[in-house]
Amino acid sequence: MIEQTLSLPCGHTLANRLCKAATTEGLADPKGRATAAHQRLYSTWAKGGAAMLLSGNIMIDRRYLERAGNVVVEDGSGIDALNAWAEAAHVGDSQLWAQISHPGRQCPRLVNLTPLAPSPVQLAVAGNFGKPRAATETDIQDIIARFARTAGVLKDAGFDGVQIHAAHGYLLSQFLSPRTNRRTDRWGGTLANRASLLLEVVRAVRADVGADYPISVKLNSSDFVQGGFTLEECIQVVGWLSEAGIDLLEVSGGTYEQLEFFKAHDPDEIRDSTRQREVMFLKYAASIKVAANMPVMVTGGFRTLAGMEAALQQGQTDLIGLARPFCLDPDLPARMLAGTLAALPVPEDRLVLGKGWWGPNSTSSTMRAFNNQAQAGWYYHQIERLGDGLAPQPELSPWRALLGHFRRDFGRAMARKRAWSQRPQAADLAS
Ligand SMILES: Cc1cc2nc3c(=O)[nH]c(=O)nc-3n(C[C@H](O)[C@H](O)[C@H](O)COP(=O)(O)O)c2cc1C
């Protein structure tokens, strides 16, 4: 089954069923433009034979990033670099889709001390996030227009599709959740009101890119936090997205408060959790698919060919989304399609800082956050190496990964601040 093509409602066809899910790169220049490292990274992945490569978060507003080092697309000023990126990824049958995103309150202090969110509900994770201000009606109209403009520029730059990020606790996901959306106007309260920003964004993007251009939405099956977005609500929103007309739904789950899609596990619990991880959101996908009139991609935990084939054959998903495995095995699709690779390594099982107070089950929420950051930093390091044209470095220790990640993120944030505080250079005015 993984070798079968898949037709999308807009008329596009994907060459097989294996896709690289979004992985934030952190490789942009200080002004948020794509670089030669993006070209090397995605050309390496494209040579691996995936049907579709999703970019990491591409931000619609340079004031609000998921992390310094994100690509930002607000207008056509960086289009040459985007075009070079898209061309580099067009090797073989691979398509390059852009994930477009606004972080909402999940914007670190190093980027902005006062993020923008549905309501002033602060994210308490390791003191890393400032208290957000509530978006005004003008901000909300600006956000809708920005999503559409960013999608239009990426289409012009040669990207094959866009994905609107409405999962993982980012801005659109915050609007969906009653835990973070406390508004009493038309954007808050009932589920219909909370979902209206996502649906308005889909409409605006569709109006900009046209009927024959692929649009995907990444949505949480559940936030997995008390008072958050639930599976029942997800199923209703998927019904509305079906009416709105999108081409692919990606199913994930969790937010920064509960990193369900990407959290460190205590090594002692791994044996049990390994089996569960293989089907991380699959058990929800069956009920979500009933409401979906578009193909569905489930991402999170697929690690064996047998597990992928079974999920496709049982109709639980139409596409297999994989993120972490691509950072170590960029050519995994070719080898799985050839039948020479049956199981992917699971390095995340040992990417913890320790056990007990040091471990992922620590009573300290800061230590839990550090363990998750160590894992993230480890994968960022592998992505950077691929971007530099180097082989991955699986022996890297989680402690080194954590320290390297903090150091590089701080350096990038300072470089960004310097770049935007300088007077415009002749090169910037010309571009
Ligand atoms: C290094 C890294 C960066 C990620 N960046 C993004 C991102 O930019 N956008 C997104 O939606 N998910 C992001 N994710 C989550 C993945 O897309 C995926 O949902 C998650 O890793 C689970 O899939 P996996 O088990 O195949 O890794 C990232 C994951 C990793 C490991």
C-alpha cells in the first residue's frame, strides 16, 4: 500500500503514501529569509523519495515567531530564496508544501515579551513565555489577511501546497480551545465561534490560491489537557472543514502544556509506551475519518513498515506522516518502498537527562520541560547537520544537545534583534 499514489480533491496526485511531517528548521537568516541550508536539507530529503515534504513553521508575522531562526513570509521580499528552496526540493516525485503558522502565546520571551493570543492566558512552561495580550478585532482581521498573503507568496515561489497549522497549541489551536480562548465576542464561547477563525483563514487562503491548489490543515485530535479542545469537538470541526473544502487533514494532538506529539519518556516505561506510540493518534483517526470528506494523514509514532501497512489497509489513515525518523534516515522512503527497511530506529527512547528528579517524570515541571527541550535540541542538531551537508550524529548526548540548543537559540535571537534594530541596508531596500 505505501507505494500507491493518492489523488487529492484539488486534482493533485501524491506519488506514494510516505510524507515528511513538519519539522521546524531554525535555519533562516536573521531577517527570516530562507537560506542555502534549506536547499541542502530539502534536496537531501527529496532524494529520499517521500511523496510530500512539509516545511517547518513558516511564520506569517515577523513579530511573533515559534523560535528565532523561523522563515518569515509577510510579502514577496524574500521570494528568490523561497524559489531556490522549492527548486532544490523538486527532485524526483517529491512535492514541497509550506506549513504556515502563528504561534499565539507559544512565542518565547527571547522573541517577544508580549505575545498575541485569543485571551491573556499565559503559558507557564519554564518561565519561557510572556503574558500575552488579547487580539483585537483589527488584529484578527490582520491575521486572516496575513495567512492568505503568505500562502499566495509561497504558491508564487513554487511551493506545491500549503498547510495551515491549527494544532499543537499555536494561535489557531488556542482559538479552538476553551482553556485559552475566554473571549465573549464572536470569536469565543461556542465551538462554532471558536472555530470561526480557522474557517475564515481557510476561506481566505482558498480565495487567494484558487480551487486547484492543495490546502491542508493540521489539527489536534485532542489537546490532552483539562478544559482543552476535545475529540468530540475535533470531529465537529472536521465536518466544517469538509464543507469548507480542504485537500488533506493531518491529525496530531497535544500542546506545549502537554507535548503529546513529542514528549520524553522515562526509559523504565519504554517497553509499554513503545507499543502505544506506534498508534499514537490512530485510535482517534477512525472516528475523525467518518466526518472527513478529504484524505487524512496521521502523524506521530509510526516506526515499523508493518504498522504503516496495517494502518493504511484498515483505512485508519490515507497517508503516513513521519517527522523524527527523517532526521536520522533521510532516505527512509526509498528503502521502505524497496522493502529493505522494516523498522526505524527510536533514539528518542534514550534522549532523557536522567531519572527521578532529572527525568521526564520529575515532580519539577521545569525539569520535565528541560527533558523535552533536550529531545528537541537533539533533533534540531541533526537537522542542522543535514542542512550543512553532513551526516547525522546519532551518538550526540542529550545534555550536549540541550546546551547546544540553548546557546544557538540565544545567538539566533540576538542576531534577529540586531538585524531588525539596524537601519535598512541598501541590499534590503533593493530586495
Ligand atoms: C525537530 C522537530 C521539529 C518539529 N517542528 C514542527 C513544526 O514546525 N510544525 C509542526 O506542526 N510539528 C512539528 N513537529 C512535530 C512533528 O511534525 C510530529 O507531529 C511529531 O514529531 C510526531 O511525529 P513523529 O513521531 O513521526 O516524530 C516537530 C517535531 C520535531 C521532532
